[in-house]
Amino acid sequence: MLNAEWVNIGFIRKPHGLQGYIRVQSLSDAPNRFTDLNQINIEFQDGHRETLDIETCRPDRDTLLMKFKGIDTPEEVTRLRGAYIQVPLTQAAPLPAGAFYVFEMIGSKVVSEEEKTIGVVREVISMPANDIIVVDTPDGELLVPAIQDVVLKISPEEERIVIRLIPGLIA
């Protein structure tokens, strides 16, 4: 299992207007997750991190509009595009009983309902219809749809996922 110190709570989309605002997609189920934050950490695609002070944050349709102190033009904010907004795991929103963070699945062993070892979870891809669990197997990559008919049990504490091998899932 991945031992994550940071949890992604937002994804920086694109500049908005001429005063340094940026459109952010919330990745949190907590509706007011961003309202109490004064400062955020962002992780760029190359892996480096930066801390920014929030000047303002407000909802706008299905996204958020954020402005950071000292970033006042669209040109300055463009460099943030594609970065993830993160909080330390210790500040992550509490989860209800039985729930878990997606990153807790990374590194889990995947087995069939017959207890045959399939492989290990490499990543989880968020898709509009359902997430896709990417499993590294001895024969290559297996894409498992995260739907109830296929994923029977996820046990982060056991680092184990049980799946049903439906026709066509494995070639």
C-alpha cells in the first residue's frame, strides 16, 4: 500500500478573467472543503511542490474560483495549470466507517473470487462512468472497471481486492 503523506483535494484547471483567478475542480466530497483554508500546497506534474496563500475562494457553477496572494495576472496563474491542490494526510477530511481513500488501494494484491492471484494495483484512473483500477499482472496491464459486478471487496487494511472475472476481462 502507498504510504501517502499528502491527499489531493483539487485540480487546477485554467485561468479565469484578467485578475489572476484560476478555475479549480474539487476532488473532495466535503462541500465546504476549501472555505476554511488559508494556505494550500500544490504539486506540479514534475513532482515539485509549492505553498500558496489563498486570497479568495468562491464556488462558480460546478467548480471553484480561487485567487492566490501575489498572483495577479492570467500569465502568472497559467504556470499553475494542471497541478494538484493537496493537504497533509493529517488534515484530510474524516471518512465514514467502511470508506477509504483511493490512494489506499495502490499496491494492493488483486485476487479472483476463487482466490487466484491476478496482480497488484498500480493506479486508479477516474473516469466519468466509473473508475478504472489498473492492475500489473505477469502478462501485462489489466484494466478493471470499478463496478459492483466486478469488484466484490476492497480491503485497504488487508491490502487486498477481490474481483469477479467476467467474460472478456482477461484475454
